[in-house]
Amino acid sequence: MKAKICECVQGRVYRGTFEVGKKKFFWLLIFTVAMPDMNKEVETRQKRGQDVQNPEVLDELFKFIVLDKNWQEVQRRDLLAKFVEMAIIFHDEIT
């Protein structure tokens, strides 16, 4: 899988592309808190006893949207799982 960050807007919205085989997809990663403040937000939630690995809590911190070449949202779990793996790698590169 090849992936690329194309743009970052105000430290909260990242967009880019990735390919699985010969198919190209577009992705958006939207944080509810700007990246520089994300670590503080995570610490605050942990102090409140929230599990930041819980999908419901993660949903409050950021959203992943994956679109196909026709700009339709991708619902296939296998592609979304690949994207989540990629986003974790990007998060490590961004922070």
C-alpha cells in the first residue's frame, strides 16, 4: 500500500491519497483538537478515567473518512482497517 499526506489545514485536517493494488482512494483525517493540543486532550481524558483506546472515545477525538475515485464514502471494513494502520503511522510522523 502506498500512501501520501497531501495537505494539512490548521493542524486539524489532513488529506491525502492511498492505493491498494491498482485502486486509488482519498482520505481525510479530521481532529476535533489541533494536533499540538492532542496530547494534552488525551491526558485530560485519561485523568477523567476514559479509555482512549475505546472506539467511542476515539470517535470524539478524530474522524477518518475514506473516499473512492467517485467521491463516495468507502464502507468496506478491510479498506478502512488498512487506512487505520496507515493513519497510526502518519500520527507517529506528525507528532
